[in-house]
Amino acid sequence: MTAARPLALDLFCCAGGASVGLHRAGFDVIGVDLHKQPRYPFPFVQGDATKPPLDLARFDFIWASPPCQKYSIAAANNRRDGTQYPDLVAPVRDMLKASGRPWTIENVPGAPVRPDLVLCGSHFGLPIARHRLFELSWFMLDAPICRHARDLITVCGHGTPSWARKARIAKGLHPNFSVAIKRAAMGCDWMNRAELSQSIPPAYAEFIGRAALEHINERLAA
């Protein structure tokens, strides 16, 4: 009889970049998001991730990726034009602490997240500079320093940003990255363009998920 895999909850899961990484690390995964996610690859519950319709105590590990537009560079112009975005990091942190389960919060540089860990695509041999901050409920060693390749693929917004297009034109390259190129760079071959822009590479979550499993096993052995 096969032993049950530990269970992870992915809050604000979007199309499941983090979920796939956690699954590869050894978890079964359930995702929660306010919006329908037709390409999410695991069991999915549509609902408010700040008030998830699930008992948090049943999960071995909880991952949360609150919306980043309040803090991201990509949304800076919208904020200057008066667009208001929710600031959800603090209430999500309080919810996760109250759960008593191991957890992490993922967000962009500039977010009010304690940077216990900073990951970049170069840590995993990916041709992207997609820095993300991770606040963890346990201690783990940091990742290696960034070692960016010269020709990076940009995955953000609704297309290739103007500065990236100009740089590629100057090199004699096509100004835009195709969806296929972005999928390969991120390791997310099931996502569309919009989903890719909101995702993290599964490699990030696999790295953290393996560390989380070690932490969980240490707690069980104590």
C-alpha cells in the first residue's frame, strides 16, 4: 500500500506555476483562487484566498502568492494614474501564522515581505531574471547569487515591454518573444500569455517545497 503524499495548499494559485513545483517536490496540491482557472492542473476550489473555504489545519504546507500589483514595477504607471490595488500581505501573513502550519508568502521586490529567500531564474538555469521574495515560517539557507545570461527572456504584462523590444532590435533580434519561447523559459507549457505573466517558474516552488518537506520531517522526528 502506497503511503499518502503530504498535502499542500496553494492560495492565489492562478494557473498553477507554484502548484506544479510543489507537486514535483512531493506534495499533492489543492489550489484556491478567486477566478476560474481552466488550465489549473490539480484539484481546484474557486473562492476568496484570504478566507479560504477549506480547513487550513488539514494541510502539511501552505503557499500564498497575494496579488503583486500594489508593489510591482509593472503596475507603477497604473498606481500613479490613481488605480488602487489591495494590500493583502499583512492579513495573509496573520492568517498563515494562525494556522500553525509551515508556510511561505511569495511576492515581488518592493512588497512588504521579509526576504528570507530571494530566487531568480538563473539559480535554476532558466533564461529569465524573475526575482521573487519569499517569507518563510522556518529557516533555510539562501540560494546562490544571480548569474544572469546575456540574452534574457522577459515574461511580464501583456507582451514584451518597450525597453526589452528596443534592446532586442539593437541586437538584430525579433522585438517580441513568442508565447512558445516564454513557456519554455518559464517551464510552464500549459499556460497562455496572460497566465505566464502572473506566474512563477515551477522550479522556484520545487526548490522551496523540497526544503519544506525536510522541515516537516524534522518536526515529525522531534
